[in-house]
Amino acid sequence: MKTCAEITQLLSEIQDREMSFAENIAARTHLMMCKGCRSYKNQLNFLRDAVRGFTAGRVDTLMNKKIRNSYLWQVRIYRVNCF
């Protein structure tokens, strides 16, 4: 089983490349058991989607509200998990 450090590194790397079958199985197995790594994955996905929205010029009032609410939710999760 991979450690949290290995999984977070892998999750960062897959933003730029495809996962192999073995990496996919290892990541899915770890993410089922680790709430912290699931939160990290959700944060990466949120940042990716936010940046894509800004670069595509599709940000409107509704999207700004969604981004702000999602960010505030992630901050709450981080505070609960870390403190």
C-alpha cells in the first residue's frame, strides 16, 4: 500500500499525464480509506476546474459564487482535519 505522500505526489502528477492501471488501482484503494487524500484530490480538481473556467472566460456571477462557496467548504474541511 502506498503512503499518503506517494498518493499526493501521484495525484499531482496525473494532472499532466494518464495513470497506469497499477497506479489507478493503488490510488483508488488508498482514496477509499484515506479522508485526507480524498480532500486533497477534491482540492486539486476544484483548482483545475477554477483555472479552466477563468482561462476560458466563462466566469459569471453564478460561477464566482460556486467557486467562493467551494473554497470556503475546502477551508472548513482543512481546519477540521488539521486542527
